[in-house]
Amino acid sequence: MSTVRGAGGTRELSPGTALLGTVVGVVSLLNGLLLAAVNATGNLLGPWVSPEPLGQGMVGAVMLGTAPGLFALARCHTWEEARTMVWPAVVALAGLSAVTFLNWDSLVMNRGGNIVSFLYSPGWLLVTTALALWAVACAVRQPRQPRQLPDGERVPVPGWSKPLLAVLGFSWSGVGAGLLFLPGYCGGFVPWEVNRADAQALGVWALTLGVGVLGTLAENDLRRSRAAVLSVPGVALAAGLVLAIRPGPVDWASGPALSLLAMLLGLLVAGTSGLILGRAGRTTGTEAVRTG
């Protein structure tokens, strides 16, 4: 794996953006674990009423899977290392906040339900909205800072993988946009029963994954994109585990179910290979510096 010398300077990551990674990482880890574990067992828990727990369980699985990348974001030193994770976080947080408000009538605090979900619902609304505003403020402010730090070695994305990553990224983005903006129509292609809130929330996360993959492709640097790359296999594994625990509601003979498995496998392969190639590239760059 070859490395190249970066051109130009980089921007120092602000303490607020690093703290955002830690806070959102903790929130994603705890909420993702709770939603995935409870809903995978068939007991509905979440901010809105759903016809089938699996939808909110998958939302929790993606939150759980992205937590490692968010913690890695908190350890970044420059904006260029963090932005491939920050922008997907903005999409996820702003999207979930918007979806929650758009489905106001479906919230458990308005419709009624078990006491745990009734208390969870307003907390979800407040936390996602506050974090969304924080994430947007960080993402808008950071690029305006001057370049002050020297750039390091870069580890380009292998040329043979770029078409595959483009297909994977546009697939997730297309599915996400369809579920988010046409939930009534595209929700019918989800291989289990969902309502409007479920379809749009799943659409937000699918769009987030697409933005992350395409952002990594555009960055063309596995060293800088490590935080984003680290979250991808986690999402695939967590989502696959939830589906394995609760396979009953899924129409496995349908095309959408097979497509979902293929897209999750794509995330797993892309993320794992990206971590391996990035580590190999950093090792090669370090050895080159020592030899020089």
C-alpha cells in the first residue's frame, strides 16, 4: 500500500467538535444498545409507535455500530481527519430530529404506550434536536478556520475499489432518499412491516451511510477517513446480529431482503478492507520516514 505526501496545511480540530464526538458516541452507544436489545426480543421500545419492533431495533443497531467511529472522531487532531465522520453525524442527527417532529402524532408521548417508551419519547426529541444544532454549528464553523498545521502522509483509496465504493455509496444514498422523502411508497419495499416514522428513520440512517461511504471516496485518504471507516463494519455487524436474533418478521424470499443482506455485506467488506489497507499504509509511511 503506497503513501503520498499531503499538500497544503490542515485545520486544528476544535475542542467543541472533539467533545461532540465523545458525547454523541456515548449517546449512540447507550441508546443503540437499549433499542437494539429490547426490540430484537420483540418488545417495542422507542420514541414513536411502530407496527413491528424490528424497525426501531435496526435504528438502534446502526446507532450502536457508529459509536466506535464517533469515539475515534473525538481522538482526531485535525478537521480534515474528522470531517468524513462529522458530516454523516450532521445528516443523522438533523435527519432524526426532523423525522421526529414530522411524525409528531406518532410519538408515544402523544399516542400513549408503555411507561418506559412514554418517558423515553420526549428525551429522544430533546437530545436529538440539541445534538443536531451542536453538530451543525461545528460543521459550519470548522472549515472557516485557517490552515495552521502541516499535513502528513496520505493513504489513497485503491483505484480498483473506487467503482465498487461508488456503487455501494449511491445504493445506500438512493435507498435512504427514497425512504425519507417517499416513505409511503418506498416503505412498502422494506422486507418487514413499517410505518411512516420507521421508514423515514431508516431512510435517515441509510442516507447517512451513503454520505459516509461517498465522503470517504471523495476524501481519497484512508488515514484521514479512519473514523468513518471504523464505523462501517460495526454497523454491518450490529444490524446483522439484530436480524439474526429476530428473523421472523422478515420476508427473506423477497428481493429487498436479499438486497439488504448484500448491502450490509458490502459495508462489512469495505470497512474491514479499509481498516487493513489504512493500517498497512500508515506502517509503510512510518518506515519510509524512518529510512529517510
